[in-house]
Amino acid sequence: MTTARGLLGGVVVGLGVATPAFADTGSPAVVPEATAPASTSPPDAPRLAVAAEVFARAEQTYRDGDDLRELALDRAELGAALGLGPATAPGRYQLELRVEALRSAGAQSTFGIDGDSLVLRLKRAQLRAALPSIGAARLTAAGGLIADPWIERLDRGTTLRALSASASEGDAAWASSDVGATITVRAAQVAVTASAITGEGRRYPERNDGIDLALLIDATLVPRPSTTAPPRLALAATYRDGSLGPAAARDHRAAAAVLGAGRGARPAASRRCGCGASPATAPSPAGPVRRGPRRRSATA
């Protein structure tokens, strides 16, 4: 049996009104600075950015019996971010709301809502705020159903987002959003983000008493040629320590990535490892706390 797959469409559409606040954070719901239209509004006027993503594929399976053909809509997202307050930090803040569509049935199942219909769920509902600076360091905080800093950094730093989810999100089941809070300190060419989240992702509420703590370091090795361009070469690394599931199984993760930017392309290479119970084999509430196998993989 042979299966041939092709990308039918990966469309990312962005719309900006005035200059969106926090454009340098790289949130997918925010139009990048390089494409945002010039602002003609007063400094304190609202700034709106809207983004939509649609991912579809075509699949042909050749086998001894009847061949199979499939056209599938894997995922679709729609988000909006509204920036308020002064055009420059501190005092500005941003409200972001993002929803995604997905199949209601799980893998290898057709028993979902009304068959296997596409349903909407909340992906992000967060508030970002620019805090008063400390010397040369700029501070930004976010809270709510927030974007995971590591997944957000990978999505911002590579053009492969339009083709598929990153390896960390797809293969390692790294949730792209979670309930919690983050604070980011930026100074010169280095940004450090500390986060505290439930560790359950957007699929589950808190299922144990633990809180996952994570640290992300993002360093620019070769500066950007202009203020509107991405860094030519950057290094990002993260470490996360927490628990998973009702039995509070230990969940440790570490990852690093090298990200570049050239003419029309943003290549990236990442490596991640972790030890703990994977979501597919998480212990039951009555089971013992066990440490699962170590997982390592690399992607480019």
C-alpha cells in the first residue's frame, strides 16, 4: 500500500487597521511590522489586527483493493488583536482572541458531534501589557489563555508555519496555548521569558495541584538589517519543569532552535528532548507516578 500526500492549500491572511500594538511579539494574530500599514490615527487610538489561516490537503492511497482519495481540511484559525493605549510603551496593552476549527472525533474514530463535524474552540484569550522599563530593559506581561512562548517563537521564526505545525507542537504534543501568565524582559539583543501555566494545555482544565514553570531565552546572534526585518540569525532555548494529568506525572522538557532569515525564507532547525509520561500513556488517577521514556528528535 502506498500513500501520496500533497498540500492542497496553506493560506495565511492578515489585515491591519492603523499600527497594531505589540507587533514585535510575533503573535500570529498580529500583522508583522513589515506589512502593517502606516498609522494615521492619534497616538491613543485603538489598533486592530485580524489574521486567518486555512490548511487543507489532498491524499491518494494506492492499495491492492480499491484506491482511496481524500480531501481534508486539517485546521482553520481566525484571530483578532486590539491594541489600546499609547503608541509607545509603557502604558499600552493588547487584547487577543483566537478561535480554531477542528474535527470533533478523535483519531481513528468517527463518533463526534453530528458525525465528525468541524467544531470551534477557543485557542487564545489573552491580555498583553507593556510594563514600565527598568533601565534599558523593556518588560511585557501576558495572562489568560496565553500562547505558549516556545511554540509562538517557532511559529514566528519559520515560514513552514503555512505548511504544518512545528515538530514540537505536532510530534511532541507540546500545547500551543495554556492557562497561565508570562513576563518577558528584553535588553539589547536578548529576551528572557518566564511563564507559569497549568501544564494541561487548552484541552483540559487543571488536573493536579502542580504548576508548570518554564524559561525561554531568545538571543539574536546576527542583528536585523532594519527595524522592520527579522533577525538574520537567532538562537532560542527553553526548559520546562512540571506535571501532567491527575496523577501529577513528572513532565520535563528542553528544546533549542537556530533560526535564520533571508530573502523570502526563514529556515530553522530545532532539537528537543523530554522525560515524563506522554499524553497518550499518562497514568490513571489510581495509578502510580511513573517516569516514561526519554524522547529526542530533530527537525529542520
